Amino acid sequence: MNAMQHPARKNFSRRARVATGGAVLTAVALSGFGAVSANASAPATKSATATSATVPARATTTSTHLTIDAATKAAQAALDAAEKENQRVTVAVVDRNGNTIVTLRGDGAGPQSYESAERKAFTAAAWNAPTSQLVERLQQAPNLKDIPGTLFLAGGVPVTAENAPIAGIGVAGAPSGTLDEKFAQAGANAVAG
């Protein structure tokens, strides 16, 4: 045995030293975890990056949106109108920004009708015009069809409040865009009156 060794160490077997070392490492790890846990649950201190700014009223705007009840009423009215004529369609109602509020897929509607209805609704809301009218605009500006999320086929109508678009209703799946748009208009009429 080396003369420089600590006298208490010579009494420990190798197994005891490994067990003791493991226990020390576990204690250190747990105390570090406790410190992290305590810090995570401590109240945040005020810092420049954690504060919020209050803006004046002139820097904000308020927008009008359809309620989920109104959007559902419109979608159901459009779907009902289609079913009365034995048409299998999907109806989508989107807000002014193109976010889907509600989509109803009728029994037997084709798989392509879901996306088409949403895109028609968005197109109508974005341009505040029925998509049948927008199809005509493609003759003067054919690149319009390249705008992501749009679909320039008849079947979408806007919903307005005070002459500003607040939503769009799109229908897809009938054998013609004229029928799709007729059903979408039935949905818009259901929330207008």
C-alpha cells in the first residue's frame, strides 16, 4: 500500500468505494435537479425581454367575424339545399383570412370536394366576389390562378358585413359550378336574414 494513501481509504473495499462513489454522484445529481426544479417554479423576475407593450388605440383595428353558430347555420343551409336536389357536396365556411370555421362533407361527396370547397370559399372572401365572376377576371389576369390557396371555379360566395367581406362559403361536388354556387348562396342567405 502506498504511504501517501489516506488511512480511512484503506479500510474500504473496491466494492464499497464504487457504491460510495455512486451514492455521491446520485446525491449531486438530485441536488442539481432540485435546484433546477426550484428555479423553474420560482416566480419570474421582471426583465426587459419579459415585459409587454401597451399600444395606443389608434395602432389597432377591430374586425368582424362570423360566429361558429352562424357559420354552422350557413354550412347546413347550403348542404340542405344540395341534398334537396340530390347532390353530394362538401360545404366550407372560412373567415376573412381563409381560416376554416366549419366544413360539412355530405354523404357520398367526392374526396376532391373537401379541398375545393375550402379554396372556393377563400377565393370568394379574398376578392369579395362570387367565384363565378372571378373566373371571368382570369381572361385579363391569368396569373391570378397561381395565387396559393385559391380556386377560380364557380361555387364560392362572400359573406359581408357593412359591405366588407368577413367570410366565404364554398361548395364543391355538384356536376356544375352553377349548382355549387347556388347552394353556397343558399348558405349565405341563411345568415343574412
